[in-house]
Amino acid sequence: MLYSFVRPIARLGLKAFYRKIYVSNAERIPRDKPVFLASNHPTAFIEPCLMACFLDRPLFFLVRGNLFQKKIFDQLLRSLNMLPIYRRKDGGYSKLKNNYETFQSVFSALHDNRTVMILIEGSTIQVKRLRPLKKGTARMAFGAIEAYDLEEVYIVPGGVNFTYADRPRSEVMIEIGEPVKAKDYLEDYVHNANKAIMDLTNAIRPALEDCLVHVESPENDELVEGLLQMHRSTFSEPRFPVFSIDPGRFEMEKGVSKKVNESDPDALPELREAVADYMEHLGQFGLEDRTLMQRKQPPPAWPLWLGFPVFLLGYAFNKPLTLPGRYISETRVKTHEFIMPVRWAVSLGVYLVVTMAVAIVTLATQWRWLPLAYMGLLLTGYFSLYYLEYRDEYRQHQRLKIVPEKQLEALLQRRAQVMELYNNLKPKYESA
């Protein structure tokens, strides 16, 4: 099946595209049980790819129906365990009738104790907050119980949190929450289906929100982002392995947003102004908060000189392979949420084509050294990613060296003021 072939390759591609990937509490997903994995939807299709690659089970996905219009795409997507779900804007009420077949496929998958992932917000926007949930998950859960007399359908919240969803080489934190049991609402469903569907949907919401770095008020977006940057600077984590099950990073970021959400709103304007002022002054020197916090441990220059030949080889080979993805995503994609997913998918496709070409040439010529050379070039390309990040870090510290001592002290004072205001925030109920 194409799903099994693509999955390990996509996993490698995601490990290169993101600096760090965390998946915590995956053991909360019941095994050998019918499961809906309900996720938020900040990007076009990266969340399902991450879940498919880093959870230890095959997933089925509900995908918007307009992608299945051509037969070749229909066959391709279905071979990747994707099922069409039609909306009115995908073709009016006539297309909605096609959902009956999809529902039966979903019910059958649940009957076979499969895990079906659904993007429960129904649309994609890059914000750090949970948006209104669609009722389709609850409706299908009850439908599956009715269709196959299932003992239970578990709805497991899965929060996907990006540090920067619109940037490559950022971090992803996936948090799996406690399951919500559809059977708990079945008796109400028998008497009042609409109310039970709404109640179940309302029960999913806090469970999923608890898996997110959730900023309640949009006016606090920049405030929380500034605070997160400052907390990341002092959060100790190893660079490797790229994939981790440690929940500490997510808990730290969630704690920052939660504290702001629960704080006395009258105290936030002063903190908001202090954070903006500090970030503005950092920007005047082209600095990041992390550089300021690590000023006493600047990176040495010798790794740049020593690693340059390897970097140059990897960069020269791999850079042309990534250009199509960057070009298409920046010139052909109009929706912001699709830019990074398209860039990753096109780049992955290019590498797949090149890999198949290397395999064909090897078989045709018996050049057994060719796959080894190709793998070596891929590894040097991976090395070049870390080389460029190290170079940027080195340049940051070089900028820091030319900051006058008086200005440096002013920056540190501004930062200390921000942290003092943050640490002194009072919960709403204490100030009431």
C-alpha cells in the first residue's frame, strides 16, 4: 500500500523540515479500540502528516472532498488512507449526498478498531487558539455506535502546536489528551439527538484546549509570543534526538499562555508595553533574546572553518532540490496556511523522484557505489542545516559584541522588568 511506502520517507522529510518534534502522552490513545483522533487545524495538511508519521499506528483521514474530483487523485488519496468529506461549498447539496459512502467507510474502520483522524475545526487558520468545533465528529461517533452496535467510540484530543507554523526549521509539540467516551452521551442521544451531539462536542472542546498553547484573546498574541521567546531562551533541551516524547517543552509553553489567560486583565497592558519595548530594543541591534541570555557562552568560530567543506558539498547538492518547493509555495500558493505545507510536500516529492532515479540508474548500470554516494550527499545536506543555524547563532554573538556596555545593561534591565511584571501577575479571582 502506498501509505506504508510513503510513511517512513515522509517521517525523514519532517525530521529535516523541523528542528524538533515532540509527541507526548501517545499512550492515551486506546489500542485495538474504535478511535476518533480529533485535532486542531493550524496548517493545510502538516498535522495529519505528523500524526501519521510519529504515532505507532496507521491512521485514516477525512479530507475535503474537492480534492477527489479527478479519478487519478481519488485513487491516489484513497491509497493514502484518505476519505472525502464534502461541504456545501465543494459542490452544493448534491455533493453532500456523497458523504453517505464516506460515513459508511468511517463506521467500518471504527468497527475494525481503526483510528480515524479528523480536523475538528473544519477550516485552517494559523492562530494559537482553539476555534469553534464542528459537530461532525460527535455525529459520526453516534452513527458508528448505531451502525455496528459498538461498545464504545473513543474521541481522543490531539493538539498540534507549532512555535512558528509559517517557518521551516521550527518546533512542533503534539500533546495527546484523555479520551472522551461517546457512550456516556448515548442515552441522551436516544431521546434528543441534537442535544447529545452538542453536549459531546462541548465535552471535546476543553479536552482539546488542554492540549494546546491557547491564547484566549487575540490582543495578547504578541504578548504571549514575546514571553514564549524569553522562556525558550532559558529552557534547557538537547538538540538530539529530533523526535522526543518529553512533555516538558509543551508544558512550559502551555504554562505561559495559561498564566496570561488567567491573569488580571488590568495588569496586562503594562506587561504588554514592557514586552513590546524590550523586543523593539532587541530588534534595533538585530539580536534575539536567546543570544542575550547566552552571552557568557558564545559559540567558537572553529566549527565553522572545520565544517565548511562538508557544508559546501551538502549545500551545493541539496539546495537545487529544495528550490522547486520554495518557488511554487511562494509564487503559486495564495493562502498563507498552505505555503509551508506545499513547500514541504513539493520538496519531498522532488527527493522521491531523485531517489527513484538513483535506484533505476543503479539497477541499469550496476554502479553499487551510487546509492552510497547519494546517501552521503543527503547526510551532508542534513549537516548543512545545522551548519547554517550555527552560523546564524555565531553572527548573533558577533553583533552582541559591538553593543555598547551601557546599552547592554539597559537591555538586561528591560528584560528583568518584563520578568518581574510577569512573575507578579495575579489571577483574576485574586484581584476581584
